[in-house]
Amino acid sequence: MNGKHGMLNGIINTNMETIVLRRFDNYFSAHIMKSKLEDTGIHCYLFDENSVTVNPVFSNAIGNIKLVVADYDEKRATEALEKFDAEYLANSICPKCKTGNFIMIPAKSPKNFITSILTWMFSNYAVSVNYIYHCRQCGYETEQLPEPELPNE
């Protein structure tokens, strides 16, 4: 979603192109990523946060909470998010084989199968696909990554 609305330091600029980097179904994850971007000096904001927080039933209908940056910050913000994701994955240890070798894959479920058929038929159907984390070492699968191990200080 690109738009002509932007925000820089709390001031709305209606001439700025914006880019949606990520979508979240809860404000906890959205605020964590927003804070991480702001810590690197990237100005960003959350769009539709209040609507989703007040009435989560509408989350899919309005496209979830959107993490938005100015178009000129897109590359830098995308690189920062990829770095955060890589660090998080690298520090998450599989409880079964004790390695940190997770990847995110679509879940093999009837809902995902139906979603793919409907998306193919209607080319833009608003049902989110479920993903799981898969350990490449032992095959362990989980919906949420295990807590990352923090380095000893």
C-alpha cells in the first residue's frame, strides 16, 4: 500500500509517499518493530493501530496494523528489519536438537490449501496464510519461535 500521507516527527506531511513494510495482528509485535526501527534513526509510524486494538475482529478486513515508513527510507528500513529477523532466528534454539537452524514456511493445513485455491480463483482474497517455523536440522515445527538464548555477559 503506497499513499500520499506521511508523518515525520509527529507532523503529518501530505506530500510524502509512504510504504507499508510489515503488517501485524497485535500491537505488541508492531511496537517492538517500530521501536527497533526508531532506534536505528528511521522515522516510522503505525497505521490502523487503534482500529485493530479496539476491535480485533476487523483486523483482516482492514489489513492489520501497518508499519509504515517514508519511501526514501524503504531500503534502509527493509535492511534493518531483515537484520533483526536474522539475529532473532540465529539466536532461537530448537528444543529438540539444540541447533539454531529455523526457517519460516507455510503450514501444511487445510486452511492454507483453501486459501491458495481462493487466491488463485479470485486473485486477491483477504485470508491470511498461516506460517510455521521449521528446524532444518531435525524437522521440529512450531508456530512460535522458542525464546532466543541471550549471550552470557
